[in-house]
Amino acid sequence: MTTPTAPVLQRTAEVSRNTAETKITVKLNLDGTGKSTLSTGIGFFDHMLDQIARHGLIDLDIACEGDLHIDGHHTVEDVGITLGQAVHKAVGDKKGIRRYGHAYVPLDEALSRVVIDFSGRPGLEMHVPFTSGMIGSFDSQLTYEFFQGFANHAFVTLHIDNLKGVNAHHQAETVFKAFARALRSALELDPRSVGVIPSTKGSL
């Protein structure tokens, strides 16, 4: 008996979102090598998006022109929305994926845990007691808005907890790295479940 092999998939997507507040284009390859080209106008946010690409092994291009003369809210939230739309488009019918992913990531004194389920049901539970309101020019409150936008439009259930942390930069970085690792795990193709949707319902 021969073991079925997974078909070669092109899990790529390009999504644009243009509003009066932001103009965004996201291009990604879920089966990439972690390359990224990022331009949002917020340096620390670009740094966090780079963590998603590198540790998620996702090739990621994001270009955003936002109303930063007001603040970073629309930019960060809308990038989360557009990235979620792109991931949802690229993952397709979810046949053969592991569906669930989790990761713990430390950085010095900080430790965060992220758990994700490609359930088709959007939901976010996030508990991150940031010790500073600003990290460079990035408002730490907007971390929630980014992940809320992502979860709603990638149709995932997402649990994010910062378990320890004193330095806000470290807190944020462990969250984004753990998210990347959990995302990578959930999106991996399972050789024991080729062509099968990972749900007793038969759809996700």
C-alpha cells in the first residue's frame, strides 16, 4: 500500500484594502522562507510584522499608507484586517492542515503563550498587561486592535497571554513571535491527513 502524498499547493494571496484612512496591499506565501518587505510608517510595528514572517516562515510583503498624522490606530488595525483576509484566502478550504497551533516564547524576563484554531469562528481572548503605553512610536494598546482585526478576518479563534514581563518591548516581541510559531504550526500540512478537513463536521 502506498502512502498518499499531499498535492503541491500554491498557498499564496494578494489583498488590497483602500479606505479614506488607509491604503494597504498585503502579499504572502504561507510556505515561504520568512522573507519580508514591510512599510507601515511605524518602525516598531514593522519590527513585529517581521517576527511573523521570520518565525512563521511566511514570505510577507506589506505596504501601508495610513493617516499617521492622526495616530497609528487605523494603520495597525487595518493591517491586521488585511493580513487576516490574505491568510484566509491563501489557506483555502483547509484540507490537510493541522488546524491547531500553540507556542510559548521567552525573551529575557518576558514569556508569552499563543494558541490558535482555524475554526472558522472568529474570536480573541487577549491578556497582555503592558508595562508601558508606548514602545517607540507604537501605542501598545493597538496590539489588541491588530489581533482583533486578524482574528475577525482570518476566521480564527485566538488566545494570547503574556505570562511574565517587565519590559514592554519584550512583552510585545514574545507575543508576536509566539503568534508566528503558533500560526506556522496550525498551517502545516499533516502527512497523515492528506486532503482531509480537520473537523468532524466536514467543513471549517
